[in-house]
Amino acid sequence: MKGGIGNLMKQAQKMQEDMQKAQQEIADMEIDGQSGGGLVSVRMNGRHELVKVSIDDSLVGDDKDMLEDLVAAAVNDASHKLEAASKDKMGGLAGSLNLPDGMKLPF
């Protein structure tokens, strides 16, 4: 019995270390988002901070409302991609626990 609890504690500690590593990897990743067929692109880091905005020269001087919409769409695209990448990275850790359906980490 004592060895079982000790092994469980070791597994929990390893999982915690793996989660911290995955969270740091997510924070360090950069994701690109695009809109307007690539005319507007943005780069967002894993902390959801906008790092770079690129606007094709052909859009400069065009309709300001359209440009604003394209920038917003590119930011949203990067945000959705970042969310999916985060779920993929963290999903592997949660899958090793055999948690019941609907139970998420962190609790």
C-alpha cells in the first residue's frame, strides 16, 4: 500500500513538472494569423500579446473601415490558432490521466 501511494505521488509530481514545461512552451510559442488572403497578417505570442502586424502596401490608403476589419480578423485568426495549439499541447498531458469525459485541467 505504501509503495502505491509513493508511486502515485511521483506520478503527480512528474505531471506537474510536465504541465509547467508545457505552459512555458505555450507562452514562448508564436502563431501567425492572416486575413484578406494574406494582405494582413499578425503574429501573436502564447500570452496573447500581439508581436507584429503586417499590412500589404496595396491596402494603405484604401477604405479605413475595411483595413480595421482585416486587422481584427487576422488577430482573431491568430487567437483561434493559439487556442487550438494550446489545447493540443495540454491535451496530451490530460490524456495520460484517464480523466472522465468533461473533466478538464486545471481543476
